[in-house]
Amino acid sequence: MDTPKPTPDAIRAEADAARDQRRWAEAEHAYRAYLAERPRHWEIVVQLGHCVKERGDLEGALALYRQAEALEPRDFDPPLQVSQALRMLGRGREAAEAIGRALACAPHNPVLRRADALVRHRRHDPGDGPVEAPPPRPGGLPTQLAFDVSDLLAYLREARTPTGIQRVQMGMLGALLAAPRGPGRPELLLMAYEPSTWRWWHVEEAAFRQVLGLARLEARADDPAWRAATAKLCEADARPDAPLRAGATLATLGNAWGVEDYFRGLRALRAQVPFRYVAFVHDCVPLVMPEHCLGLTVRLYARWFASLALHADGLLANSESTLRDVRQFAAPLGPELPATVVRLAAEGLGPPAEAGAARAAAEALPAPLPGERFVLFVATLESRKNHLMVFQAWLALIRRLGAAAVPRLVCVGKPGWHAEAALGLRERSPELRRRVSVLHDVSDLALAGLYARCDFTIYNSFHEGWGLPVSESLAAGKLAVVPAQSGLLESGAPGAVFFPPQDEPALVEALARLVTDPAHRAALEAAIDRKAAGRGWHQAAAEALAALMQPAEEQAEPALPLGQRLAIGTGGPPAATLPAAWAERVRQGFGWWWQEAWGCWTRDGVATLGLPAAVPAGTAMRVMLELRGPPGGITVRLRLRGAGGEGWRRLAIGPDQRLACVLQAKAGPGGLVAEIDAGDGVKLGDRGNRVVGVGIVAVMTCREDDLAARLAALEHAEGVLEGTA
């Protein structure tokens, strides 16, 4: 009796089982047998392609994926598999075209959108025409107000209790979103930047408002409701692109200086949609007092601050003190930007029902004890806030008045940069261990309860843009003891007790009288201007809104300084300089990886340097590029384009070789563009599996007849070559 022939379904089941067990040869044989019976089953053609790929035949797998795409051109999976195979074969341009076909089949698929973002630069064809001047930045009234919340979302992914700048953003944006909307009110848009895909996405307003409400109630970051709300809010891949309109004003109310490749993303967005950009400067501490900041913070902040001169159309500042600092450090960077001071707010305890909840939340904290007198110090524990001096003053009070007469000092804040000295003193002193408590992860609600219960507060910062805890203390009707300097003179104006900065004996005397003389403290409290201290976030938001809605004149894009060598890397001195700003600014488009200390790798395909020289069209120009070879070396094409019609040149560069090359062209109406075509690039071999072209170490642009600049650039390049193994 003959054995029955297996059905196609049985053959497929056998193939699937072998595939699941990674028996690729058996799975391939079975899939081929199945397809002999059902040759148009495109999903199985894809599975066969996987088996062929797993045994190392990428070309064979690619042919099968193409066959599946021809059988079913409406599904995204076959062109996705085609793209992945092409990337593995090093054919990036074809891979980008394939992922574009996949995205056209499923335009809202988050996986495809991310994959497309990583290869879309390969679909860019450099033009051959003249370099045209970019359109001016729009003037007139804004068509839309957009707020970038990138840094706030990054913070909320990791923490629940906001620090100063997050509190400002949440307070101001919460008030803006809660205000009535109607005729005469601009459309409001929330958006964020995703650096890994160079994409600006639309942040859902309802989800944002929900997270603002939850952030105030408690501090537990592992609360399921909080984790679900933040996960929904921060899911960039599931959200559409930000619908920014031409003529809009985009404002950053937070700390964009920590967002990777932020200004390159801003330039890419501006190339699609003309808009104005306004940044909020909270302080200039990394420039004023770098000794109190991480070295990386100083470096990032300095480059961000310098780049504002090239990218921002206006500034907001939280105090006249901050504005003075801004003008001091911005003076060497170019024309002064329009700036408006928006004083911060502190709303106090809110309605009676919330006041009761705040007291209950504070009583649940481990300190202070019920009924215990205490003084409150709200600040991150870092050297700039100078907890060390306050702890020394507390120790002096204890020894002078006796421990029983000195209130507990309750410090609310996470340990930060250089907190070791203050915490070490507390650890070594039995008196301080008994009378000083350190709390962190305290909710806004519990913090309001602490303000209501404390005797008074202290805030001993070396330098502040404003000093939000001072406003909050005075708004709650509690004295704030602060040094008489920087923005604290403004936040403390409604009634703070000032002492000479860094004068510990004067601080001890002020504290001693407040601790021992209740009548004196009550008289000072009665003199606090509660109305001035307790202005609401709706008032600060209204001032910011009025500033952002001011009509503006059209502004031309800035022009590149000629004859200066621009080191593309981040390894120079951490200072806010115009060359550092331009070194970041000249990288155009998506053909670049991130800046490193030595320079920046180009990606596969074409990388573009935008060189907007302010010279008459037709001027003979010269550009010198200092290059670095990738592992294994590479041959690239280079071109300097200006008036149009320039040809490509080939250049071979060896592994880690440093060399300088000169490109020449006549300027176009918009200056020059240097283009570096690395083709499919080479693998860098780093943890990020990057595919790179060449490294750009530095660039210099000058007129052909500027012999001094040419000579200086050549001499420096020779020095680079001499120092290279």
C-alpha cells in the first residue's frame, strides 16, 4: 500500500517546526516543497528567504524577498525584508528606497517610521544648481505657538518629583493649557524632539495634562498609574509628526542644552517649515561659576548658549539678573537678541481642601516629627547651594544656644554634584545627625505642607537665576533667609531676610534672632508682600504669552565668519564662542553622526556642510577640510558647490590617516555647500554598529585672494599631519 502524499498544510507545519528549532536546511527544503504546490503564497516565500539568509546566502535571500514583494506589493513586510538584506549587503541607497516603499504601505507603523528615519538620508540627491540663499525667518504675528517639551519628557521618564526648571515648565505650561481659548488666542501645540531618529513628534495634550496632575500628588515613581501615564505620554513612535505651521513660534521653556544634537534637529525642521525660535534662559551658572558644575555640563551649556546666537530669534529670562548675565556672555557672539523678563510664580497652598491634603502628606514624611519645630531648606544637595555653610551655621547655633533651643533643619533635595563635603560633615557630627534631616522624592503636595508648618526657610545658593523656593516660601507667608546676590535679590524682594553672601557669622546672627525671638519673626512675616510673592503661574504664563505674540520683522539667516578655522569636535575649551557655535551649525541634514572630542564622522551617503558666506555671487572661494580616515580606509567623492555646475573629485584616505584637502568654487547667492559622498561607507566597529564615511576634524572657508587665511590654515593642517602616527 502506497504512503499517502503529505498535504501542503502538513509540509508547512513541518517547515515551521524546523524553523522554530533553527534547523535551517530542513526548513528550507520543506518550504520549497510547500511552494512547489502553492507558489503564490508570498508569506512563505518570505520565510524561505529567512532560511536562506540564515545559512549565509544574502543574495539568494534578497531575490526571494523581491519575489514576495512582486507577489504582494501592498504589504509592508516584503520591502522591509528587502531593505534589511540590502543594508547587510552594504547597499544603503537601495535599502533606503525599499524602506520607503514599506512605509508607503503602512505610513503609521512605528517600526517602519523609525527604520525609515535611520536611512532616509540615502534618498537625498545633491543638486547641481547654484546654492540659493535660505528664506528669511518669518515676521509678523505668529500663526501658532508651539512648545518644545523634549527635556521635560526625558526627566519624567526617570523621575516623578520635579526640580526647579521642571517645576517652572510644568507650572507655566499647565497655566497656558488651562486658559480659555477662543478668538484672538493662538493655537497651542506641544511637541518633542527624538534625537535617535532626528524627528519632531506631536505630544498629546490630554496625556500631558494628566501627567502634570499626577506629578503633584505623590512622589512614588513606581506607582502603576504614574508609569502607565508617562509611558503613554512619552511614546514617540506611536505619535504623528508635529503639525507645525509656517509662521509659527516655537518656544523652549526648559533645558534644551542637554538634548543630543538639538540644534541640528531644529535646523532640519526649519528647512521644512519656516518658524521663529525663542528660548527661555533660566540662569548662566555654568558660565558664571563653572567650578560648581560637572565638566560635561559646562561644555554642553557653553555650546548651547553660543548656538542661540545663530538659531534663536528671541529670549525669555526669569530675572533682570539672568538677563544681565546673558548680555555679558552673549556680547562677543553677535547682535543682541530681543529679550523679555518673565518673573516666576509661586501659588502657595491653594484651596482649603488641598491645604488639608498637603498637611496630611507632610505628616507622612519621616521628618519632622509631629509638633516639632523646624526650618526648611529646599534645594538639590550640591556645592552651589552651599549646604556646607548652612550645616556649619547650624552646628554653631547648637553649641551657642543648646540643642533643645534649635529647630530641626529639614533639607529637601536629592544629592547632586559635590555634595560630599556637606554630607560628610553631617555624618561626622553627632549633633548634626540628630538635628538635620535630609529628604528626597518629596511630592509637591507634601512640600506645600512643609512650607505651611515650618518656622521659616533658608536658601544659601552661590548664584541663582531666580530661586523658586524663595518665592514659594514667601507665598506661603514664611520668611526666607537668603544671601543678597544674583536673582535672589528679585525673588526675595517681597520680604526675605538678606545676609551678606558667604558671611557665616552674619548668617548665624540672623538665624539666632529668628530662632529665639518669635515676636521679631512674626513682625517680619507680617511685612511680607504676599500678593507680590504669591502671584500665580497664570500671571507668569500671560506675560510669556504676550512676549511670544509680539510681531517680529523678517530676519535673514546669519553669515559664516570667513578665514576662521572651525574645529568640528567638542574637545576645545568649554567656552561660549562663535567658532564653537558655527562648528556645530555647518553640519546640515542627516548625513552626520554626533560630534565627538576630535571631530565628527559622516554617515554613508552624502554629508553636507552648509557654508553661508556673505560675499557677492561669483566670488572665487576656497574651503580647506581636515579629514580623518575610518578603519580600513575609504575612497570618497568631494565637491564644493556654489554657482553651480561644479564637478566631483575623488580622494582616497587610509585608516586613521589625517590629511587636509582644498576645494575651490565660485560662491552662489547663498554662499557655498561642501558635499562628501561616502557611498555605502564602512563599518566603524563601535558599540553602535555605525556605518561611517570620513571624519571631519575642521573646516576653514575664505576668499581665494585671502592669502593670510590660506597660509594659516595650511600651517595648522601641517601641524595636524606631523602629530599623526
